[in-house]
Amino acid sequence: MDNKTAFESLPIVKVSNLDKFFGRLHVLKNISIEVPERQVVCLIGRSGSGKSTLLRCINFLEEPSHGVIEVDGVRVAGGEKGREHRQLVHDVRLKTGMVFQEFNLFPHMTVLENVIEGPVIVKGMDRKRAIELAEQNLDSVGLLFKKDEYPMRLSGGQKQRAAIARALTMEPRVMLFDEPTSALDPELIGEVLNVMKKVALEGMTMIVVTHEMGFAREVADRVIVMAEGELIEDNKPEEIFNNPKDPRTEALIVRYRTGGD
């Protein structure tokens, strides 16, 4: 995608001077990024580079040790406690949809019930409106015909598409994807990536942790490369893949081209 206007608009996600420690282990080191509205950003890097931790800090599934997270005007300082902090974290989570490696669908609920659970329980949305919105999103991901099925009767790709519909039904301002295809069989990866491409083309702001370099190259407006808890490169996909500046980025691209891990 070449979304020039995205680079010029105000940031909908802003991460400032973020640090994350697990005990003495310094996992994220002074991370600062801004993501404008409608932009698609892919985070790439070797396993253990801090990509997923960064994503989880943005919606406070992991509490940042230091730094500030701002999502759509809600500003939250990391490492704080108390009622006000909890309320701000709640407000941030309402603005962020999250799609995990595993699908996290409730096995005792139908697909439709899974999709409307969050809007009705968390947001207090009218059930009729939630069903209407859920059916629109299930149709968009090609799963409306499965709305009355239980997760056990879905393929892995269908489960992940249901999880995407569930996140979209919360009407988020930004979607976070944490390696959404890593748990899928190879033949099912394409169907999920195609849905993600569609979501991107419809204008959703997206931050995607992925090992799918082809997706990053084709769909991302920006690719951010991480290594050892730091951002080592941040550029348009064609620059990252054709003219990497950091030797660690070059090594990553070479592994991708040769089919390595």
C-alpha cells in the first residue's frame, strides 16, 4: 500500500520512551513510535526481539515498566497503579481490537455468541445492534454461514477469521495482530491474510506482528524491524526489503528469501 496521507495525519497510537522489564531482563528499551490513522505497520524481527511484548504493552496486556502509551487521545503512563490508572487502561482497551496467535474462542458458545459477547458485556451495546454488527463482520470475513456453529466445527483459518470478526465488532480505532497465522497449517494461512488485507483496504489502522514477509511487503505502509528489544529500522517496505540499512535487517531478509526461520 502507498498511503501517503497516512504519513501526514496525526498519530492514533503514540508510544513514548517505553521500557519493559521482566525482573532484571530488559525486554523493551526506550521504544518510541507513532502510528497515524489508517496506516498499516508490520513489526518484524527474530523470535525474542520484543515484537509481541511491544504489542501487548500497547493495550496493557503487559504493564509497561516506564513510558507513555496514547491511543486515540487516551494517554496512560506505564508502571502506575490505582483506580484512575485502571480506568484509563480500560478506555485504551475499548479502542484496541486484539487478534492473538491462538483464537481464544469460547468453546461452549456459537460463533455469533462469541462475536457479540464483548460488545454486549464490555461495552453495554444493545444486543440487537450487536447481532447486526456481528453479522456484518462475519459476512465480511466470509463466515456468516457458520454463525450458528461451535468453534470445534471450524478449521483453524475459520476460527481466526471469527476472532477477527469478534475484534472488529468491538468497533476499535486500531487493530493489533500478534502473529495471527503462526498457529495455522500452511494451507490455511492465505485465507486469514486475505481477510487482513481486506480490513487494511477498508481503512483500519493496524499494527501487525508477523513472520509473513510477503504480507508485510505487499500490505504494510511501514515496516519496523526489532532486534534485542530495540527498533533498529523503520521505513517503507520497499526500502526495508530492497535497501536495508542495518546488517541485522539484511540478515533477516536473506533468511526470508532463502526460506529460513
